[in-house]
Amino acid sequence: MRKKLIAGNWKMNNDVEESLKLIKSLLTSELNEDVDVLICPAFTSLYPVIHELKNSSIKVGAQNMHFEDKGAFTGEVSPSMLKSLGVEYVIIGHSERRQHFGETDKIINKKIKACLKHGLKPILCVGESLEQREAGIEKETVRAQLIKDLDGVTDGLKIVVAYEPIWAIGTGKTATSHQANEMSSYIRAVLADIFTVDIADNILIQYGGSVKASNAKEIMEQSHIDGALVGGASLIADEFIKIINY
């Protein structure tokens, strides 16, 4: 049985002091033991957050990384640097990276391979825009992303896929539980084509897109949804705790 993974993507929020304050709220609360909890702070907070969580079950991930091990890439962070800190997961291909920083499927594919090479677990984000959904090509869009992003990748069991409809990120809109589960089921079918049915059945598929305490339970109860990639709601301790304890 797939154990659910609830991840908080803090994006470009929380300095070190704010990060530690939020972490302490999580550490002093009773959290659902049936789910894995993951925190993805900004690069500047990774080390203090990992140190604070060293004796807890809460996992730490990064929001991005470069695909090269080292070199003249000013402002970038390598997978080996993240691994040396104790980072376990890296969010790859978030729609904001694709939209604002021009990340292509080719770049995302390189990042996923670099993650796996260094023993990091990539959370691959895929999803369609509102225009693509209204045009009825949402499945074709997501399939193309998966095929290109996972080209040449063999270790499917170490990958997490996050379905994030772009039109539901930070907008307050949420895909209905039926829409989210239908796409997650389709993603699992595509993963079976890329890998095998047995591997696809064991890959975690998260939903991301305005997840909050009020809709977490309905989302988590869907048959093909194995967790959530939470944005804004993960910055509010009480709200994030309610999502974890759905």
C-alpha cells in the first residue's frame, strides 16, 4: 500500500527565523503517523531546518537544483551540495519554474537524472493550463510532459509525480476531487507505459493546487491520489497541521 506524502512547498517565503518558528510548531504538534511529512524551504533555510529536524520523522526537500555536479553556474545549487546537507527530495519542473524561468522538458529530464544519480528523490510536477483544459487537450499535455521528462529514466520507484493543474495554483480554485483523481489515474496509466504496471502501481502521485484544510480530506480519499504538494497553506502552521491530520 502506498503511504501518502504531504509536502509543504514554501516557495520564496520565510527567512531562517520564520522557518524555525514554523518547524517548532510542527514538532510540538501531534501529526498523522500514517503519512510522510515533507518540508521544502528556501535554500537559505535548508541547513538550519535540517538540523532542527534531525531527530524527527519530518523529511526535508529542496525546491530546485542544477543538473551539473559543479562548475561556473553563478547562483545555482548542485545535487551533491543538497545531498551533503541531508536533503532527501527535490521539486523538479514546478509550473512556476517552467513559466518564469523557461525550464524546458529537456532541462527537467536532466535534473531528474541528476537527482537519481545522487540518491535524491525527484518530485516531478506536471499539469495543464486553463487554456489546454478548455481545449480538451489536458491529457495529451500531461502525457507529453511525462514522456519527455522521464525519457531514459529507469528507476521509476524513486520518483514522485505531482499533478498540479496550473489554473489551480495560488488562484483559490481547486480541481474537483473527481478531476484530480481522473488525471492521477491517467498519469498512473502513462507511467505504466513508461515503466511497468507493477512500478506504476507503486509510484506516489500527489495533487497540488490550492490544497487547504477544508478540501484536504476529500482529496486524500481519492483512490489514485497519494498525497499533496501544498503551497500557501503550508506557511500557516495550524492550517498545514490540519491538512496533515486530515
